[in-house]
Amino acid sequence: MITNINTLGSLFDSLAVELQTEIFSHSLVPFTSLAAGEGPLKLCHVCRAWRALAVDTPELWSSFTISDNINTDALQFYLRHSRSHPLSIRVVDADKNRFADLALIPRAHLHRSRCLDLSIPSQYALGLFSTPSNLTALQHLHLTTHKSSSRLPFLFDIHALQIPWGQLASLHLSLDHGELPTLDDCYAILSRCVSLESCSLKATYSSLSRHAASPLPLPLLRTFRLRLLGEPELVGSEMHGIGLAKFMSAFSATQLQSLRIEWLVDGISTKMPWPKNYVGIFLGGLRSLSSRVTRLHLAYLPLLDVDLLELLRELPHITRLTVKFSLSGHSIDAITNNLLNALVVVPHHHTVLPLLESISVQCSGDWYCNTTMLGLIRSRRSPSVEGVILKSFHLTTMKAVSAGFSEQAMGWVDEGLKTRIDIISLP
């Protein structure tokens, strides 16, 4: 089929201006590069009419990326033509030594910044967030920090950041390893984020939250991710897990749909399961979430199979499940025959996770049989299953699969089941 390009142009010209600008907006990616010939600058090169329309549409110039190869003239062009429209700014710091010069340029426009996605030195973060009145439009904050190249002594304090927490709809904090907030810090921050809908936090493990007795209401939160890190000598056997357990017991997010917890604490916490009373406290926090959560991702939590099964029973509406345990076999691994058999669907019997559509498992493979894993998948692919049939299965393990398992997996692929099996060999 041959189409006359002039016809296409005349069709576009016949559209209402509102539709033309909408098409322009959808043609651009978020946080466009300031490089020549990118983003709305590319539209300006098509013809005089398109340039006039693009230049007169502020939202086209309101989302951009600042990096070390910044074109200051282009930046000023964007800022000028975005007029008073809310800004979305991404700062990518590839040259730490030049950062102070290049990142201060848009400071005068911070008052209209709606979204900030920043990868910056810690010192600049303190300077940037020193005046809360500058951020009256801020709703989305992604902040990644790293050590400055400066040799001057510097102490970073998350509470010194004058961020308008209460107006944020999304918050993603990934601070430098030596500056990670504790669970107490996370609690203090979240207690002020009354409008939060999406949140991702990387924190250092603290053994006991002093706020544990106080509820932490987050009525609008739909997505939450918590990555906990810690050093072996800081987490004793008598206390490991209690901080997270009490944190979750205070957590109140009745609209939560996606929960992701990654336990990346080293040492004894990877080899000893949580005490039963800690597990009970942790499960108590999950019960208030059970009516909404559909996506669950748990990585390396020191839970026994019976504890993980009890947890899954508290969340019956899960459609997508990811559970990860160590591949080495030297740490706790809850993927056992007991757990897999409990997840098998039996007609006319109560089903754990009846709405499950996708499952991803990582484990050593030491505690289950291939036949048990096959039985689980078959039961959730059977035509006799009432309701939801499994659509995706991903297994990562060190356990070799039999020829029969491989043959069955190929059959699942032919039937439409997205199947992936990764057999890992560690040196």
C-alpha cells in the first residue's frame, strides 16, 4: 500500500489543535533528552507549522533529563517554553565533579517541579531540600544518593531534608549504603506521608522500632516495597526479625495491592528462622491487608514452610506470587514438599491461593521432589479446576530436573503456559 505523505500531512492539519497537541504529547517519552534532534526539538524540525504548534505547547517542554553532557542553551529553551506548566525533571549524575555546576541551573524553577527523579551526591540533596517552600508542587520523588567526591567531612541526616512529605503521591528512596534510614526513620517518614500511593524504601535493619505500638495509617497506599539490609554483627539471634515484625504489625494500608519485602540482612538471620512469636506479630500485620493484596513478592525471609503457608493463607486474593530463597542450600529454604502439596488444587476442597495466575520460585531444590512440583502445576492447569488456571510459571533452582519434567514443561508451553526453568550451577 502506497500512501502519499502530503495526504497524511493534510489529515493532521485538519484536526483540532487540541487533538494535534495530544498527538504530540503521546509521541514523546518521559524525561526526554536535551540533545539536539530529540523530544519536541525533533517536532520543530518537521515544518514551520509544527514548530509553531510545538513551541506554543508548554507541556511538551515540561519533562526532561539533566546529565553531565548538558546543553545549557537547550535547558533554558525548555524552561522558557514550559512557561508555568508543572515540571518533571530527572537528574543523572555521571560526572560528580561537574554536578554542582550543572544541577543548580533549574533551582529557580523548583517551585513548579511536580516530579523529581534524582541521582545525586548526598551533599547536594541536603542543599536542594533545604527550603520546603521551593517544592510546593512536588508530588513524586525518586531520590538516589551517593557519596560526594569532596573530601570534606560530611554527616547526612534524612530528617534534615525539608521535603513536603504530606503532599507526595509516590516516594522512592535509595540512599547511599552508609546513609540508609533505619526502620524507625522509615516509620517517621511514612507517618507524614498521608497522601502516598506508591512507595519503595531501602533501609538498614533496626532491631526494635520504638514506634511499634502506634498505628501507621496509609489509606491511599497501593504499592509498597521494602528492602532491608544489615551487617551480621548488628543483628543478634535473640532479636532478629522483631523490628520488621513490629513494623508490619503497625502497618495499616487497606488499599494495598502490591507488597514486596526483601530481607537482605546477612549473618545469623539467614540461617535461623524467626521465632514463632515474631512470626505471629508479622502475620497480624498482614491480616489487615488481606482484602486487597493481589501481588506478593517475598525474598529471603527466614520463614519455615509452615510459616510461609500460614502467611499465604492470610492473603487469599493473590494472583501473582514470587518467593525467593537462597540457592546455596546453606540458608533457610521454605520450598518443601509440605508447602507444595498444600498449594495443590483438589476439587471440592479448600484451595490456598485460589486466584493464583502466576508463580515464580527461587530455591535450592534440596527440600522438594520434582514429582511434587509437577503435581502442583498440573493441579492448577487441570480443566477440572474451578475458576483461575495458572498462566505463568518460573522456577530457578540448583536441582536438576528429570527428562519427564522437561517434557512436561514443553507441553505446558504448547498449551499456552508461560514456562521458564533456570537450573543454576554455583562454582
